[in-house]
Amino acid sequence: MKRALLFLCVGLFIALVLQPNIANSSNEKDIRVPQIGESDPVTNEDITQSSSQSKIRIGIDASHGGADLGYVGNNEIPEKEINLELALRVGRKLQAAGYEVVYTRQDDNVDASGEDLVNAQRLSDMQAQDVDILLSFQSGNTTDPLMKGFTIFTRPDEQNVALANEIGQELVAINFSNYEGIDTDHYSNFSILSNRNIPTILIELGYLSNPEDYTRLTDPDYQEKIGQAITNAFLNEIQ
């Protein structure tokens, strides 16, 4: 009788005391907290928007405007309108990140006096406003509808090239189009790059003659992605 009573007590002790503790210990070991390791890929959508402490003033230029339509395909949106929409979106993203932004134009009210003269006036205005860097947006076109991709033009200046490279890499990260690289050899072909006193980066964002580039450049969602990619490049390079 005493032995049966002893076994009963031991059984109750195991059931009421030891078993819950074992179960809790097992559950704790089974809980897995997801963590991001250094080898895990991080996309642009994972990145939390940062704020810049930089006091630089960024000029934003939308190429063409007014009577100068730029490239226009069959029943398509003129280049001047695409450039302006992209420029405004990029400017808003940069402002949201804490940068000071000024524009060469924010509407289509542009004097029709020729591209070179218009760009000379824009550069003069940007210099008068003491911009630290000027971003100019335009699009390419060609008779070959299969040709696609974006190119970045600038003077062979170390800081300009570093920022241009960062912009290129961020645009590659959103799978925008083919990256044709940075061109520092042919800046003299573009009047917007003619003022050596204003560090300028010209981004030729794709070929409007290519259906895929055109579709992305006129898609508001992709325009937002482009704006964020360029802003990320500034945050990475100029804090």
C-alpha cells in the first residue's frame, strides 16, 4: 500500500510539475525569429527612406519644352512632357529626402529660341541660384525600334562620375532597362553640359522609339521607381 501511494505521488509530481516545464522549454526552442543575414538579398523596396543632412542645392532640368517637342512617335506623348513629368517626380522625391531642389522649368512655358540658347539661359539661371549639381533629363530615339537602354553623360570629373555611377547602379537595381554606361567623352555634344562651373549630369532615360522603354517611361508607377532610385543614389553618395 505504501509503495502504491509512493508511485502515485511520483506520477502526480511528473504530470503536474515536470511535464509543463519540459513542454515550455520545447516550445521556446521551436520559436524561430526571422532575421536578415549579410548574405540575404536586399531590394530597393526593403530600404527605409532616409533623410539627408546635406545642404546641397540640386537643380532639375527637363529637356525641351514649349514649341520644342523633342522626339514624338506615332500618336505618342511628346518627349518634352515625359521629361517634365520625370523631372518633377525626381524633384519631389529628393525634396522629401531633405535636399533643396530648384527647377529650370516646372511647366511648358518655354521661349522658342532654339535648344542651345534655351540651355544657355537655363545654365545661367542655375548658376545664379548657386546650384551645387544639375540633373538634366532627356530621352533617346533611333530608327531601330529594338534598341533600348539608358546612358548617363557628364564631364570627366571624379565626383560627377561617382554620383553618375551610383545613379546607374540604382536604376539597374529596379530593372529599368539596359545600362549603356557613363559617357565622359562626348559631353561637348550636349549644350546643357557646356558650363564647367556647374557640375551637371545628363541622364538619357531610354529610347522612346523602343516600345518597352516608352511604356516604362510613361508609366506613373515606374516613374516613381525611377525617382526613388535616383534619390537613393544621392543618399548613398551625398549624405
